Amino acid sequence: MITMKNIIREGNDTLRAEAKKATFPLTDEQLQLAHDMMEFLENSQDPKIAEKYHLRAGVGLAAPQVDVSLQMASVLVPGPEGEAPLFKDTIVNPVIISHSVQGAALSEGEGCLSVDRDVPGYVVRHDRITLRYYDIDGNQHKIRLKNYPAIVCQHEIDHLHGILFYDHIDHEHPFTMESEDLVIE
């Protein structure tokens, strides 16, 4: 079971490295990692389990965050109370094949399980993306995502390329955006 102790923090070289592409079939170790990362997200979103194991709530966890340089990330974006998740899968070798010109940022900014501090500012990303990825069984998927699920996937894909969310913040003007960009509550 992955806990906060297994998640590396900023300053660790793995977070800034370009992760290696996965090859199929995935090894038993890689399949176990995918399972464990999704289990962490499920547990972190369950208030009782999160409190018991001192887990910070997360909607995404990339393999580099647990010190494995592999292009794989688990994503679990919850839906409205009692409804199915907006997006739930482990994305392997993900690539954004198209995106909107319009940007979007979360009103409260972004956080990261590997960053133990608040970094204020808008992280402007694409509001809509078309994502191509493989699931853990090697099946290819192509999906369109918008708003929060699109932002979460872009955050996780950044981890696979050594980029942290605050690299996108304009540190001179952290709350400045283009007038056409969306602020997502």
C-alpha cells in the first residue's frame, strides 16, 4: 500500500527527469504499481481511510512521484456526490494530440502530493484536450477531456516530463491570465 512516506518530494532528481516510455506487456511489478497508485487515490478520497493513514487527498499520482521513472500515471477525478468518476484510469505513455487555444486555471491554484507547500498563482493549462494513451493491458484509447479532468491529466503528464505545476506560474504576476481564459471553481 502506498502512503505519503512512499511519495518523493521536490528536490528529488526523479521528479525532474524525463520518464521512460513503458513497453508492453507491462511487467508484474509495473502492473502492481498501477494497482497501488490507483488504490492510493481511492484511499486518499475516502475520509476515514485518509485520516487513518494520514493521506493527503489526491486526484492523480504519477510513477515518478513514487520514484519510478516510467510514463504511467493513475487518475481518479471524482464525479458529483454519488455519481461515477468524471475520469478514472491508469494512463500509460499518454500524449496530448490536440488541445484548445483557450486556457483554464483552477481558482484556488494547483497543489501536488510531491510539494509540501502552497505556491500561489494561476496554473494556466489548455481547457480542452484530446488525449491518446494506453491502459495497463496495452489497449489504446483516444478521449476528449475538458475543464477539471483535462487539467488533472495535464498535471500528471507534466510529471512524466520532469515538470512541476509551479513551473507554469508567472512569478512576476501570479494571478494574471488572458481575458479569454477560464477560471474553474
